[in-house]
Amino acid sequence: MLLNLSNNLTTFSNPTKKILVADDEEDIRNIFQEFLKDSFEIKMAKNGKEAVAIANEWKPDLILMDIKMPEMSGIEASRIILSNFYLPIIAITAFQGTIQRQIEELGLHYIRKPFRLKTILEKINCLISNDR
């Protein structure tokens, strides 16, 4: 299980804020959808190509980006998105080493798998509580 779900989740209410979740695992997308839908406007992408297309059209306030995805990696998708406009991107990865250096070079925030959902919610709130 990639997520450690706590019974003491604090939710943050930012209904006007938009979050794009990009992950190739449907179960992970569903978990994020369920836990974020009451506090944020959510859209989903199942690969990096979809993430780029949705981000360019929808202009989310934040992206939760898996790194290892088919068709286009989260690193490449983040690079393309950030070349068009700035927004906070939280990379979600189990990788270290070269991937971690690429994440840092792009200026992405990251959370290492496995993670606690509460940690993700706190990071989201911190990053989008200030208007960009």
C-alpha cells in the first residue's frame, strides 16, 4: 500500500483552488479524488501527456505528479508545463539518486513513497494558501 491513511485527517477548504492529479495507477487517482474532492476542484490525468494537455488548458493551482508514468514521465511533463507557466508541482516518487536530482533541478517539491495522506494535504495547503 502506497498510502498510510490516518483516521485523524485534517482537511483544508479551498473550493476555488484547482488541483491536477497525474498518476498512471487508477487506485491512486481514486484515493486522491476521494480525499480532495470536498476541498478542491480536481481533474485527473493518467500519464504525462494528459497532464501537459490538461494543465495548459485548465491552469491548475497545483499538480500532484507521479514520476514514473507511461507515454511521458512526470519529469518531462513537469519540464514542459513549467516552460509555459509557473505553478507548484509536488512530485510523488519512490526513486532516489538521478531522479531526485532532476526533481530538485526543476524546483519541484517532492514527497517520497510511501507517504501519509495527511502529509500531502499539509503540503498542498502550504503551497496554495498564498495566491500566486
